[in-house]
Amino acid sequence: MGQLIEVNQVEILVKFTSPTKGKITFKDLGIMDEQLVLNGGFLRLRFDLEGIGAHDYFAFPTIEVSNKENCAETHWQCEFNGETILDKMDHHGHSTVMLLAKKKLISLEHRHENELIVHAEFPEAVHLIAEDSYINFFK
């Protein structure tokens, strides 16, 4: 796999060193459920795409985050290179699926620095499920 992973209390950083094709679960990335306990209800995922080289995005780059609790309104926001590309409220459920606009990502790409940041604000403490949470960026 072509990623380096850092997990701390504030954020999860996934630094791609090459485009990894297909669906990759958080568990595949080496992240354990115990590392995905969000006591404050806040999540920040950073995907550093700087070192991937030549790549082709999946038709709809996808992020799915699953949690054990049935949460009421959860606020999700995605930024790519500092520009908001998705801002949504998700109502009641155990997971959220975010479909990103491939054309928007391509139009915002820089020559070197490319970073996708996902912010989530849950209404309560949550426990994310590594095996059921995934990303699918490249084909």
C-alpha cells in the first residue's frame, strides 16, 4: 500500500506515497477501533495527496465513515486545497457517505501540495468502526 498513517487525539493523517486503487478501509490502513473513539465528538481527517504522482480519480471519490452510535445531526465539511467542496448535515444514522466531485478535485489540484481535509462534528461522543469506514479515491 502507498500510505503513511498518523493517528492522534485531534486528527488522522493519511499521507499517500502512490495512488492506491479501490476501496481501502480504515482497518486496511492500520487504524484500530480503539484509535477512533471521539470523546469530544470532533473528527478531522487529512489526506495528503502530494506524493502520489500520476493518478486517475475514481468516478466519484468516496469517503464513508461508520459509527456504533445512532447519531442525530452530524455536520460534515470537506476542503480540498483550502476550498470547501462539500458541506452537509447528515440526519440520524450509523454512517455517512460523502461523494466528491471528481471534476472539482481536478480543477483545484496544485502541482505539488494537494490536501483533502474532512471535518466532522458529531452531537455526542462516538466510536467509529474501522472495518466499515473507508475511502475510495483512485481507479
